[in-house]
Amino acid sequence: MFSGGTGTKDNPFLIKTVQDLIDVRNKNNENPKYYYKQVADIDLSGAEWLPIGGQGKAFCGTYDGGGYSISNLTITEDIEGPAFISSAIEATLLNITMENAYITNTLYSWIAILVSQTNDCTITNCHVTGKIECTNVRSNTGGLVSSAGTGTIINKCSANVDITAGHAGGFVCYSNAVIKDCYVTGKISGVQDENKPDDMYILAGTFAYVLYSGNVENCYTSVEIYNYSSRSKNQLYVFSENYGAEIISCYCDVSLGVTMRGWTSDLNYVEGMFIRGTDNKLYVNYKYQSDKDRDYWEPEWNGTGPPSWWPKPYYRAQPITGEVWSNFWKQVTETHTEAHTTTEMQTQSTFEGWDFDTVWTIDEGRDYPRFKLKITQIKCKRMPLTNYRR
């Protein structure tokens, strides 16, 4: 079993073949805390992948992808928690590259390419590309992770994904994690609403669907939201709901591939979010709103203010309507804001507190801030599928 190693920190099991990768799942059922290191590119073409850490046996070990790729992971059977790893607790995942993954599912489930659900995990330098299709409108789908639970730290990771789902986050669906120096690109599409055959359904966050806690820092999203129904009511979010997560220096550039009439959208923004409008110009919302804003102030509160569970306020805007919204705000008085000009938005001094030494770059007078983080794509060397068993 395995191509070497004893499963310890100093002598991890070596993962070189498809069978080695399958044996990670088998070994996890015996002991979930082993150490693994990938030492070659692995091609899963022709195989139906059964996730590691499923069926109540969460993965609790360390998997180091070594910078090598796992390509063509395919899951088409209806299983719970479809992903490379279904459930991970107190695990360390690093240097993993998933290329050209394909997952379909019709169940109400947690779906992602790398890992479905995490708690107290560390995920570093992991990158995924692929396609996820889920016809169940209530399923929770994320590109990298579906549910990033409390204690999870995600750093220097990326997702380039094509997602079709009802509830979706391009990078992560639900998060209590600390996420830093990460990005997502790709496309998110709605699904057919089984209760209304002529309508589509989508609740999507281009980066995350719901943020419960933790924080998101130095991250960006460049995602197309797409829908093809002739009649549709949808809600689209940069970050759908925020229950206390801090968002710092994050960039969002969204394009809308909308080909139908009857579009209803509600785009919500929080601190430091960028959006591209119908005029093809980039606009930004800073997080600021009076606690007496009409969207968040109810008469029955009788001047006492919102209850403790009420989400923190944030701006709303609808740049897809054809109106040019001035969405980069600066505070003028306690209850009043005004928009920056395009010239100011292309001036570095406007972005007070942003790290232009290591995180951001700007071509002043010509462009808006851009993210410096780049990754080196790994060329996949195909490995033939031989001596394979499920």
C-alpha cells in the first residue's frame, strides 16, 4: 500500500498513483490522522471518485499535494458531500491542485471541488478548476469549500469554477473561516425551479454566499453571473449575508450574462467591494450606513435600535438597471456620503489603509487597484489508469 513512507510527519505516505490516492480513503477509515505527500501528477480520468473522509469518517490528517496536480476528478453519482474530501476536521491541506474536476448531484447536500465541510482545518496554497452542476435548488455549493467551519484558516488559495446551483458561493458557500490572499474566477448560473418550471432560481455570492464570522482579507472575485430563463426572479450577492465577519481590502468585479426579461436582482455590498456597471466602468462601495437607514430601521423598535441579532448594515445598489450608481462612497457627515470621481478612484491616495507594497498595485490615472497575488499554473502530465480498483 502506497509508494513509500510510514504515514508519520517525518516519513509521510507517498502518493504517486491512482491506487495510492484511493488508498488514502481506505487508510483514513483505519486511522484518520496519517500524513500523506503527493509526489507525482495523478490523472483520475475514467474513474468515478468516492470522496475521502465520507460516511462519518472525517479526514483529520495532513495531505501535502507537493505542487503536483490531481486532474479529471469526476463524481456523477448522487452521494452526500461530493468533493475530493467530503469532511475534514483538524486537518491540514496544502499545495493541492485540482484540475478539470466535474461534479453533478441532485441531492440536498454540501458540494465543492476540494472539500465539502471543514472544522478547525488549515488550507494553504490549494487551487481548483472545474465544473459543478447541482439541480437541487436548496443544495449548498462552493468552488473550493462548501462549508468552512469555525477554526478553519484558508490562505493563498484560488478557484476557477463554472457552477450551476441554487445556493452558491464562487469560493465558499458558508463560512466561519479566516480567509486571506485568495481569489475566485469563473461563472455562476441559476437552476430550474422545480416549483415554477418557467423560472430560474439562484441565491449566489460571487465570493461567499453567507459569512457568519471570521474575516476575509486581501481577496478578490471576478465572476460572471449568468441566467438563461425567459422569466426569472433572482437574488445575487457579492457577499449575501454577513453576521459579523470583517472584510478588509477585497476586490469584486462582476459581469452579468443575462439573456432574459423579468430580471429581479438585489446586489448587496460590504466594505471595499468593486462592481463593474453597465457603462463598463468600475465602481466601489465602502461599508458605511446610518443605523437609522430605512432598510434597517423598523418603527416598532421605538427608538431602542435593532436587536443584537440584526445583521450589520451595508449598502445596496443595482448597477445592472442601466442607471449609473455612484458606488464609491466617502463619509462627509455622520449620516451623509458622497461619491468619489473616476479620477479619485484611479488615485492611490484615495484608498487609505490599503497595502500597495505587497497586496495591491495601481497604474494611477489609467486604472483601478489590481491584486498582486498570482499563481503559477502546473502543467499536468497524464498518468494512465492501470491496475485500478474502486
